[in-house]
Amino acid sequence: MDKITNIDYRVLCYMKKLNSCFIDEIASKFGQAGLASIDNLDDLGYICMPYVSGLTDAIEGESGKTSSQMVSNCMMLTQEGEKAILDYKQQLKSQRYDIIIKVLPIIISFIALLTSICVAIYK
């Protein structure tokens, strides 16, 4: 089972503003991994579009929302989803740099040790 990250909860929070069947749609497409697998705005837009176009009438009947509210909510979801995704990717990037900074002195020490051994052998 995939680990669910903070990004899932942040974006799912905005989804709840749309409609509960919207969340079911996301769950069916992305499974346990939630939204961690969404890479870009195209994915968010693709998921969002049926609710703005073809299914708008059905959703309006269930939720009482107008088309403009649905579009507005969808745009908000896309913007907030993008921000959450960018934050998450930035967090991953900074973790990589932390690892490099911690490992680099060990690698340099190892290279220096190998160099001194080679110098000692060839003397």
C-alpha cells in the first residue's frame, strides 16, 4: 500500500468543496496513493473538466451549485493543487540536497584515502 503524504490531505481538502462524488472519482482513478501521483496541471484539469462541462447539470441537481460556482471551485482546486504539488516537489528537492551535503564529506574522505594509498604503493 502506498504511503499517503501531506499533499493528499491538502488537495483533498479543496476537493471537498466541489462534491463528494468528485472525491470518489479521484479515489477510483488514483487509488490509495491519492494525489501524490499527480504531476502537473494537465492531470488536475483532466480530472476537473467533466465536472465543469458534461456532468455540471447532474452535479447542480445534487449540490445546488451553479455552473459558475463549479468553474470557480475547479479553478481554485487547480491553483491550490498546483501550489501543493510545487511545495511537495520543493520539499523533495531540499531533502535531496540535505543528503548530498551529508554524504559529500564522506566521499571526499574516501577519495583522499584512495589517493594516499595509491601514492604509498607507487613510491
